Amino acid sequence: MRFAGLTLLVLVAVAGCNPTDSKELAADAKKLGQTAGRAANNAQLAGRVRLSLSQTKDVDISRVEIFAESGVVTLKGEVKTPSERPLMVRLVREIKGVNQVINKLVVAPSKK
């Protein structure tokens, strides 16, 4: 629905512009659409990673941030045990659309 509104806005704007402005506006609208598409894909991948990890026994993602950009997933934050780090990385690598995993996870200091 947002894209329909954006398209309508672009068409109205183009109708009142000179030919050069119309071409530039159309190119800008195309770039905006591509950027929005990439952002949606990144958010969708990060969501799939979060869902997969949250449903995995022996994994606690409550202190983990998940970022995705063009198939590269970054895991950043704290895990409770040393074994969680490689487990999370392995699980994320198995998710469709993930090309690379950047592991910035650290093991939380033990509470004594």
C-alpha cells in the first residue's frame, strides 16, 4: 500500500515537471524503491535468524543483537556459555539467504 501511495505521488509530481526533472524524479523513485526493497529483505532475514535461534534449545538470545545486510548476518552481544557461540554461528549459517556470519559474541562473565 505504501508503494502505491509513493507511486501516485511520483506520478503527480512528474506530471507537473519539465522533462529533465521528470527523468531525475523517476530515477530517484527507482532508487528509493530499490533501497526499500533491500531494507525489507534485510529485516526479513534478521527476523528469520531471530526466530530460528529463539526456537533452539540450549540457545539464549536475550542479550544478542542480530543484524543482516545483503546476506551477511552479524551476531553481537553476550552468551551464557562458551558452547553457545559456535552453536549460534553454525545454526545461522544453515539459514537460507545467509552468505556469511560475523561473530561478535562474547561469553558473559560468570556470576559468583
